[in-house]
Amino acid sequence: QVQLAESGGGLVQAGGSLRLSCAASGRSFSDYNMGWFRQALGKEHEFVGAISWSGGRTYYAESMKGRFTVSRDNAKNMVYLQMNALKPEDTAVYYCAADGRGSTARAITQRRLPVLNEFDSWGQGTQVTVAS
């Protein structure tokens, strides 16, 4: 199983940008599709976006399209979430998650968003706070 550690969160003004990083260790990182989720206070985990093992395909929740970009660097065992035009409602703890069982593809086939507990592992999360 791959171990994950997120970083890069913080406080940002509305309209600003942040780039979150996720460092992977353990089993071969390039075996995994990777996803980002977030959880606002008092709410369920919400899918943000995902990227295929090769980096060739990405998939986003509708509300994130155009503002958020997921990328990865398999040589560095890293996955990133670039967030632009941030809004106060983006305030949440952000998690990266590893998908080694095709959960993302299955969700897409079923025309639904991926769910965090369908992924193999996830990190401790990093807090993002967007001030109005």
C-alpha cells in the first residue's frame, strides 16, 4: 500500500491561488490512479479531481472544472492540486488518495463521483482556508 502526505495548505484571500502537494512512498506510485478529496467542517468528503496512473487523463467534479488542476510527477512520486480563483466555500481539509483497484474508472462508468472509502489509502490532509 502507498503512504501519502499532503502539504501546501494555508490561509489565502478569495480570488487567490494555492498549490497542494502530495508525496507518496511505499509501493510503486505509478501503479496508482490518484485523487483529491476535501472535507469541509461538518460535511461529508467531497470528490475534487483525479488523474490516471500515467497522467494522461484527468477527471473533475463539475464545480471544480476550470479552477482546479490535478497533475503528477511519477519520477518524484508526487501529485499536485493547483487551485485558482479560490472562494470561501473552498475552505476544507484536502486529502490525496491512491486508487489501485480501478475505483475511479468504475465510478466514471457508473456516471457518479468517486467516493473516498473506495480508494486504497489517503493522507492526513492539509487545511485550506479561504478568507472573504
